[in-house]
Amino acid sequence: MRFVRSRRTLIALAVLFIGAPSAWLLARPAADDGSALVATVRQGDFVVTVTTAGELRASNSVNITGPAEMQRAGAFQVKITSLVPEGTIVKEGDVVAELDRSALAQKMQETMLAVQKAEAVNEQAMLDSTLNLSKAREEIRGMELALEEKRLAKEQAVYEAPTVKRQAEIDLEKAERALTQARIDYKTKAEQAQAKMREVGSDLQRQKNTLDVVQTVMAQFTIKAPAPGMVIYQKEWNGKKRAVGSQVNPWEPTVATLPDLTKMESITYVNEIDIRKVAVGQPVTISLDSDPTKQLHGKIVQVANVGEQRPNTDAKVFEVKVLLSGADTTLRPGMTTGNAIQTTMLKDVLSVPLEAVSSVADVPYVYKRSGGRVVKQEVETGAMNDIGVVLVQGVAAGEEVLLVPPADADKLTPTRLPGSTRGTPAQGGDSSVAPQTVPSPEPAAKSAPEAMKAPAGTKPRGN
């Protein structure tokens, strides 16, 4: 009998040890399922940023361009045949690039032939003018002699019959009038000759000027550095850098640039959704893809007023220029940058991670720990950034909130803010209960049976 009683005692003890943990599991609050994923309500400064990618560029630079008079020379598309490697340090006068001269070779030959033809025409016009004026002078000399003869004949006819005398007078008058008209015609012919010479002379000069322009432009097809510096290739309209084979035209003659590396800026593009937050003067923290450990600082100096469509993008973007503070000799144009634009700075506010806030019927809630249980608390949200959101009402500094709603979230009765009329009470909640003052002391945790009797609520959904 003693053995039986001892055996019963052992069985009872075993049941006690096994059942006690199970009873504790059943009795603890069911809302503690998400206790492993919690965050503390933080009090302090809250920064709202707009993050974009950009590219470094020198604020000031000297352009290395092709010939300035390409259009006058008739060169509209000229290919680059050679180009020094990007990043080459050059001195003033060093050769940077060569352009294809074949584009102007035919033009030069045609211009030289046109010059020769214009010279021949000019020479022919000069000879014609000389010959015509010479003939006109000779005719005038003959008329002068004829006039002298007519004058002698009139003098000799003094003793002749009246009719003979009258005929001599008429002949003399005719000779005088012919001589006068010949002299007038000579002046006209001289003016005509001068006009003709000016015409052919201007055409000759025009052809010579064209030939000079073509020769000058061809000489400038060897492009030299206008100043010392580092060669950086110019970008074309499609974003690609110029290279051997690229086309240079009179409207985009720049082949490369010599940047001033002491003053750099980051060129970035902000989406049209965020551009209203961006303004001149806002501080920017800049990082480099080539050196993630380095942080630079700057401020916005220019925001475009008109959006544009960038290649390979669907949304409109606005160009923003960020001027870097100080000089850094390691920076190079074309480096990719990350730009964190500080659009808002809030002092001494409460904030939680974005995951901690859920929304039910457009009413934001958090699930916060209080006295060993979880409370579904309505909150008033403020500014937000990529990782967090400001809470204006509903929580206090240091409180813990769940990052994932608990398993029984739909059974929790929400605690509303004082005077809140947003949304509708959660399904099954008591709408006649007045909202609690926040922050307020939390009631003691319910036992497991009481928690299971709580009315069911609407399951919250994430932001």
C-alpha cells in the first residue's frame, strides 16, 4: 500500500510540473505575440530628407571647342578622328583632338576653282573696260578734229553764197553737238566700267573670303587646349560622352572641358512628386559611390522651374544644383553621388518606425505595451521620412510599440484620442465609451479568460 501511495504521489507531482507551465501559457495575455518585434518611442530631432542620385560637375570650366566658323565654311557635321584619353593633364596649346578634314577637302577645291574663275572674270572685265574707254577716247579725239575742220570751213565760207555759208554753219553746229554728246557718253561708259569692276571685284573678294574661312577652319581642325587643366569629355544630348567617331556641329562645337576642380557641384534630378519640398538654401549631405565612407556637405543653389523628360524615365524631373562646401582634390567630374536633401528639421518630437503605425478605416493606430498587455492606441501622425513618422498625440517618450500587429489585433478595443471623430469605431467596439485622455495610466492586464471575452475588432491593415 505504501508503494501505491508513493506511486500516486509521484504521478501527482509529475502532473503538477507539466501542467503548471501550460496553465501559465494559457493565462498570459494573448496580445503578447509580437513582443519580439518592438520599438521604443523616440524623442528628439526628426529630419525629413529627399534622397536622389546625381553626378559631380565643376561649377566653372573652360570649353575646348571646334572651329567657330564651321557653318560659314559649310562644315555641318564633322567627325572626331582622334581624342586624348579623358583625365589627361594638358598644358595650354597641347593638342586635344583632331577632326576629319575630308569633310572640307572637296569644299576647298570648289572654292579654289571659284576664286580662279572670279579672277578670270575680273581680268576680262578690266580688259573690256580698258578697250571700250580707249575707243571712246579715240572717237572723241576724231570728233575734236572734225569740229576744227568744220570751224575752218565756216570761216572760208564767209565770201561764199548765203546757202554755202549757211551749210557751213549747220555742219559746225552738228560737229559741236556730236562732240558734246560723245564726252557725256564717255563719262557714262567710265561709270559703267567702274560698276562692272566693282561687281566682279566683289564676287572675287567673296570667293577669296570663303577660301580664307575654309583654310582657317581646316587649320583649326587640330583642336588645342586653350588653358592648362584636366580633359573631361563633353556629354551629348543623349547623355553619352563624346568619343572618337562622334559628330561635332556648329551648334554643339564643344569637344571637352577643362574644369575648375576647386569648386564642384552635384547635378541631380528630383521627381515631380518631391520637388515642392525642395528649395534653394536647403542643406544637403552628399556621399560618393566610389568612396562610401566619405561624406560631403553642400547646399542647393538652383532649382529648375520647368520639368523635363530624362532618357529611360517615365516621370518628369526637375534639375537641382547642389554646391559643395570647401574643396577636395580627390573629387572628379562625372563621379556618381547620393544626395540627401534635408527638407524639414523638427526639434524635440516623438517618432516611431513606419512599420509601427497601422490604419483602420483611415484612422492610424499603434499597438503599444502597457502593464504586460498590448493596447490598440489611436495616434495623430505628423511628418514622415523614409524610415519613421512623427506622432503628435497618442504615445509618450520611452513607450514600446509593436512593429507587427499582434495575432489577436482584431479582438482589441481601440483607445481613441480625446475629441477624435476620424473614421468609425472598430467593429464590435463600444462607440458610447468616451475617448480616453492620452497619455493616461493603463489599466491592469486582463487575465486570459477576460482577454478571450473581449469584443472582436476590425483587423488593422498596414500603411
